[in-house]
Amino acid sequence: MRATLLYGAGDVRVENVPDPVLKHSTDALVRITASCVCGSDVWPYGSMNPGDGPARMGHEFIGVVEDTGSEVTTVHKGDLVVAPFAISDNTCEFCRAGLHTSCSHPQAGFWDGEPDEGGQAEAIRVPLADGTLVKLPVAADSALIPSLLTLSDVLGTGYHAAVAGGVDERTRVTVIGDGAVGLLAVLSAKRLGAEQIILMGRHQARTDLGREFGATDVVSARGDEGIAQVRELTAGHGTHVVLEAVGNMPAYQQAVGILRPGGVISRVGVPQYEEAPIGFGSLFRHNLRLAGGPAPVRAYIEELMPAILDGTIEPGKVFDVTTNLDGVAAGYQDMADRTSLKVLINP
Amino acid sequence: MRATLLYGAGDVRVENVPDPVLKHSTDALVRITASCVCGSDVWPYGSMNPGDGPARMGHEFIGVVEDTGSEVTTVHKGDLVVAPFAISDNTCEFCRAGLHTSCSHPQAGFWDGEPDEGGQAEAIRVPLADGTLVKLPVAADSALIPSLLTLSDVLGTGYHAAVAGGVDERTRVTVIGDGAVGLLAVLSAKRLGAEQIILMGRHQARTDLGREFGATDVVSARGDEGIAQVRELTAGHGTHVVLEAVGNMPAYQQAVGILRPGGVISRVGVPQYEEAPIGFGSLFRHNLRLAGGPAPVRAYIEELMPAILDGTIEPGKVFDVTTNLDGVAAGYQDMADRTSLKVLINP
């Protein structure tokens, strides 16, 4: 079958690889019908050392179950399913607490930790299929597929940012980042009733979509000027919550600058730094808090799917390009250049 | 009157200074009857540059109101009162939200920011007296004075750690630090019903008091060995909450190491660092959270005082030495040497 491999920075190739096969009695084989490129794929695309490659790519997909191991009971051949970006058993104490990205099962983990599998491909072996896969009540060619595909990562990640940040109807929120996760963090804050949602981003097509998703204000300035504008919009105090959907140090510093005393920075952009200021002069003085991490999107699928099925939310609007595997390399480059917001792949 | 001044590292002097006078119509003058030395006083005692001194010291006190400005209505001449370590109006939106240490009044702030006032003295001018002072329903020579004095800082700070960490009856807690704040964090976690309370400390007299306050386990090892022992006590997973009552980098690193996925580090020890690891390899991977800051102890006084008055809790047990102003310099040294846990001053 054909699959996407990253050989190094700027070097994406689609190649023939061995077809996946069942390895464990808890596996399922899935023929992929829809996949996509993630903002987090763009980090290694920009920086990966060729010595670290090639790596199989993709961790968001919908597909049809082709075969299952003997212990799999919740999905069957022919079912259309969606998979979160993390493999989990959905039964351990962490999964039961809604923290599937810390599942304690030995086979649990991120797709990126599965060297022979990836979602930007024609098929995939899914470990812990009962825990990981969720059946979709539509056909593979449904018009809802783009929105349902966001359940695999970006919608659940934006929603996790808002949930981990404690957003409710008494909350003023700033969202940093107008990528797909940032825009769906806006949608999520709106869904949770936030009183004010300030979107910080500078690409008008994206911030326009952010307004459609619920942003009440847009600030295109960054750094000190951006901080000043957010403070101006919030009686000088900043917002109760900042949803940080970028992951670099300038975004973190901006978050600290626009947070209200006692507020919380909820991070879902994978940090591209390890050390950061958290002492008296940054977080401590005003009881600023820090939350977030890899989203346990599996925990949110059942909660969010009905709103997609009944048309209440249309998170699939974040896909502005659709291609097939032949167009994946160009899709990476377009996302790196920010000419595409998010690329949908029909293998 | 006599007051305590810090001239530089290791150089505490008690000197004659001008008597305090009312400056604003919202001030009160208080004759101090009980005060103490704080763990946070020991940091500058260990490191202050003589060029930065002399500084008036002390931010925890009980005293008798001697005079009030014309606008003061809640306390009167002759009242015995306790003051929190932060001055606040108790009416702004941050105070109403229980975050008195971020009070927006221009005269609000820490005692350490009042150059001509300090609690380790015979008298003090209290700004925003209505917001800052709380009347005590006992006499100045009551046996409850040591416990009531902890309402000014260490009890409220330990309690804030536990509240900000979200401690409840489903929580396993580790407390790092066997100083007065750490021990009262233990007492607070117990009061909030924590299922398990592991105290990390190596001074047996202190950890014995910690057990009396509610610690279920004591770990004297530090660093990797300490982390391993806490994990052993918690089925390998670590605790849901770490109350960090020290403030240095080894304590922070230890906190990260013993935290359960999804858990929270609640810091109340003033950080002696600004940058620290918070990226994928430390906090982010397992959705570890960070909370805490200067405790809004004013918010907790009414809640905690009844338990002191009826003898349910005896936080005053953290005082192991009582002295007068002549003994303050020795008290600083004893606390720095850790031969005293906390020094009470009857001026």
C-alpha cells in the first residue's frame, strides 16, 4: 500500500510500504478513507534531521474496519470509525478519569510512537481497537466527514484547551493562534458559553472563520502591542483564560502578558521549549496558573459528535484544501507556508 | 519606638525609629502585641546586599488598635486585631473573588513594600484598615494568640496551597517542606479530607508535628530517592497534588517527579528561580498543572478562625521559640540554622 514518509526537513515522500497486518488479538485493520495533515506535523517538516528519518506520518483518520483480532468486540468489519491521535484502552484508571493520553496500558501511546503505522496512508493497524476506535453513524462519503474527522485531533484539542482552562459563562477568553486548533478553541469556548472571546491572529481568512466560530474580538498585533490591545479590550485586566494553541516561546510570553490575576494559561500547542519563566515576576506574583497538555480527545468524542451530526457545529470548515496522497507533499509545504489552513487527504 | 531592621545578609538590628502616625483617613495605628519571623524573611537574611538596606521587617502581627482615621468603620480603638501579610481593601473585584493579594487599590500591596512599616516592631500604621484588619474575639494575653497569629500568614498560606491544589477527599497529597508553611499545608490537606498526605522532610521534630497535623507518611529522602519512595507509597503513580512550600529549584524538580498524570503542583514557597522546566518533558506530556502564588490569607481568616477558637486545630504549635525584640536577631539566625521552626515575638 502507499503511505506518507518524512525523510527530513522539507522532504515528504509517498512510497509503497508493506500492507499492515494484525499483530495482537486486540488490533483492528482499517482502510483509511479520510486523513489530514496536523499543525504538529509541520514542526518536524520544518526541522527534522535526515538521520532521524524516515518517519511514517499522520495521526488523524477515518476509515472502514477491514479485519479485527479475536478479542475486539466494539467494532466490526465494515464499520466506519474515527481514531483519536492517541491509542488507549479506555478502561484503565487514567482513561476512566478522562486522561486517555496518559493511558497506562503498555500498548498505549501516540501514533507517532508506532514506527510502522501512520494515518496519511491507505491502511493502518490500530492497537487496542476497542479502546481507541469509535464507530461513526454515517457513510464514508457523508458530507459530515470533514467535521467528524476533526474529532480525531483538532476539535478535541481545542475543546480540551477550553475545558482544561475552566471556561464557562463567566469567563473572558483569549485564544492565541489562528491555526485549526486555535479556531476550534474559539468554537469550544463559545460552546462553553464564554462571555468574551478574543482571537489573536493575523490571517484575515482565518480570523474571519474565527468570528464565525464565535470570536467577539480579533487582535492582529503581537508582542507588547498585542498585549496592550487585549488589555484595552478587558478594562485593563486581561482575560481569565488564555488558550495557547501555538507552542512557541513568544506565544507563551504573550499569554503571560494578557492573563488576568488568578487566571489560567491552557496550553495545547506542543511546546517548542522546555524552560520558561514561571517565577515571581511571571506566574507567581498574581497566582497565574498553567494547565493543558496532549488532549485526551477520546474522552470528548461521544460528547461532541452529536453536535456535528445535528449541524450545531461545523468544525470541518477548518479544511480549506482537499487532496489525495499524490498531493500530500504539496500540502505540507502549503501548511508550512500558511497558504493552507489544514489539508484533508482522501487517500 | 523600637523596630527590627535588616541591614544586609546576617545583619539584623533592633533600633529606635520614629513612632508611626496616621497618614490617610483609612489608616489605623496598631500597638503590636505579638509578631513573628517568617520563612520568607530568612531568604533576604541569607542574601541581602547591604546596599539594598536597611529594610523594616515583619509582616505577621496581632495588636491593639490605638487610633483610626476618620473613614475607618470596622475596627475601633481598643480592638484586638490580626493583619494579613498583604494590605487590601476587601472590596475590589479581585478581593471579592478571594484574590486579596492582587487587590487593585493603589494603597494595596505587601508589607514588604511599605518602607517605613514592619510587623517586628512595637507599633505600625495599617493602610486600608477596614479591608486589612480583622477583629479577634479574645484578649491580647489569650492562650490562643499563637494559633490566631498564624492567620496572618502561615496557616492561610498552607491552606491556600491546599485550596489552589484542589485538595478534597479523593486526593492523595505530597507536601514538600517541613517548615511552618509545609506543616500547616499538611494540616490544611487533612482539614480538606485528603485520602493520603505524604510529608517530605528530614527534621524529625518537625515531621512528628506533621504526623500530629495529619501526615499519613513521612519521606525523609530527597531528589531521585525521595521521588522513588513517594512513588512506592502510591502504587507507582505519584500523588494528585504536590504542595510545594519551599520555593527552590530542587523542590520544584522533586514536585514534577512525584506528580501523577493530570496532577497539580501548588506553589506557595516564594520561587527563588524565574525559569524552570515546563515543556513536553516535564509538565506538558502528562497534563501536569501549576497553581499557587502569594496566599490571599485575608480571604480565609473568617473561615479558619472558628476552628482555632473551638480548639479543632492548633496551628500555633509551629512556634517553638518565644522571644522579645532583644531576641529577634538570634531568632533569625536560629531559623536560618533550622534550630528553630518559627519564632514568636512579644515585643
